[in-house]
Amino acid sequence: MAEPKRTWSSISRAGARGLVAAMAMTGSRTVAAGIAPGERTPPEAIVEKQAPYLFSRLEKHQREAVTELLHWVYGAGGGLAFGLLPARIRRFPGTGVVYGLTFWLGFEMGIAPMLGIEQVKHRKVLWRVVIALDHVLYGVVVAGRLAPEPAIDGDRAEGEGEGDD
């Protein structure tokens, strides 16, 4: 069976799912804050470390809003990146989970050390489990596993016989 062609429509839908997934993570992080008070989320840690002067001028509620908006933009970008993966990879049932965990591990093992964010070295196991589950949620939503898209005749006809690699 021929791979469907990637279209701007399918890529933008993946970006929208990334945005919604990042928003869903906001809710799960509220729960995480209750489980492990005092821990900073990755977006908070990045903003505190990389832009303290810029954000110190803002009131606390404004800093929180800007931090969350940056997280949502990052999540939407991650969704767009997922949409660029070949269809044969995106179609695999476990891809979303692997993608979400890879995003988290990329931060923990790559971005955080590169930015000098030390807190990741001292996290409690429970916090790591909650954040890992948070990113599993992200991946499942980005992959469209919670609400799979029905085949759209226009997309199917447009992609017939064309590969996306």
C-alpha cells in the first residue's frame, strides 16, 4: 500500500494536537505540583535560568502566563515535527508514547545540561515518574491516539501512489 503524501493540512493538524497536548500537560502539572511541591517544571526552569532579568520585571501571574504560552508554542512545534515524520512511523501504535518520552529525555539529558539547569540532577523519583507520564500524555495526544482522524477522501486521493520519504 502506498504511503500517503504529507500535506500542510496533516502537518498543521499535528501541530494543533501538539498545542492541545501542551495545554493538557498544564492540567497534569497542576496535579504534579501537589505531589511534589517545590519542584519547577521544565518550562519554569528554562525561563528562570535563561531569562531572569526579562521576566523579573513581570508580576508573578504574568511570568506564569508567559511561561505557559512559551510551553504551548514549544508543544505546537513538537506537534509539527511529529507531523513531518514519515507516515509509516506515525502510524505505528506506540510512536506517540515513544515520541513523548523522547521529548522529555531530550530535555533531561540534552537541553537542561546544555542550559546549565542543575535541578534535573536532583529530582525525586516520584517527580520523574509524574513528568514521564505527562510526556506520555503529550505523545498520545500528538499522535492522535485519543481521537483518531477518520480517513479523509481528499487526503487519500491526493496521496495515492506517492511516498512521503
